[in-house]
Amino acid sequence: MSALLLAIALLQGPNTLTPDEAQQGWKLLFDGKTTQGWHNFKSKTVGPGWKVEDGILTSVDPATAGDIVTDEKFQWFELSLEFRLTKRGNSGVLFRVTDEGEQTWHSGPEIQIYDHVGDAPAEKTGWLYQLYSSPVDAARPPGDWNHLRLLVSPEKCRTHLNGTLYYEFVIDSPEFWKRVEESKFVRYPMFAKSKVGSIGIQGDHGVVSFRNVKIRPIQ
């Protein structure tokens, strides 16, 4: 399914849905023209460091961009997006983010996006930060577009990067919480505790671009 979504994204125009996607319940989180549907964490607006140009959303100035989150909140879903790093770029995609805590990652688990080449050890692109990693590295170099797919469902959660399955986990399982207890997130009492929350994108670590951001809520 991940490879099929990637092929579809390459064939169709950016920031659009195919008739099949619309029928399956997919919807765009980024319209390719504005930041409508997003706001900065604990704010009502989007910082000037985020720019939309040529159908691409970019944190052009990390100092004034900040983390953004969706107005809408989700529990179970399938998320698909493309991202492009600059050299040494650093960002992340978070889910179930709430306003509790001082940062988005105090509540929402984060999928790392990072030009990790040259850093050892490092949390690599596609890893669920400090919780789940992958023995393979399917990340493309800075300047190339990558496709990220995240499934968060009651039965199992999965992360794919560029069509490659990175890991699976069951959120709220004893094994999941054991990993949390062994990470820095044990210090944050609301981490991964909410059953529903926003999708978040980090914008304060580097210049990173996004497009084709879409989601399919799961009932």
C-alpha cells in the first residue's frame, strides 16, 4: 500500500486527491496555497517563518517559524506526506499533540526528520524519537523529496519511509510504555497519554519543506 501511495503521489499533481483517495476518505491537510487549517503551538496564527510558495510549505526562518499543529484533532488515522531537507536540516512530524506541556513533543510522539549523515550515533529520519528505530536507512539525501507514511490504528501502528517499512508498534501497550519509561519522555506526564490530538510539524530546527500532506481518519 505504501509503494502504491508513493506511485500515485508521483503521477498526480501536488496537493491534490485522486477520485479514489477522496472516496476512501482521504483529505488534504495542506492546500498548497495557504496555511489554512494550521496554527503555531499554543497560538491562533502561523509565524512568519513559514512560507508557502509553488505549492510547498517551508520553514524558511526557523527563528520565527516555530512548531505548527493542525486545527483538527485525530485519534486513529493514516497520514501521508512528502518532505525535503536542506543540508543538516532537522524537523519532525508529531501526532496526538495537545496544549499540555511547554513543547509539542511533551505530549506528541515524534517521527524524526534529520540529515543525520556524519552523526554517530544519531536519531535517524523515520525513527520514532527515542522509542523505535529501523535497521535499514531508506532516507534520501538533502534536496530530494522523501515520502513518509504513518498508520496509527488500534491494532497496530506502522511507519514507512519511501516505501520501506521501518517498524511496527502497538500504542498504549505494555511494551510501548516500557520504552517510554526508558526514554527522556518519562519526565513528561502527558506524553502519549491523550487519545486524540493534532498533527504537528517542527519548524524551529532548520529549513525543511513539505507538500502532499494528507490524512485518512479511521473510524
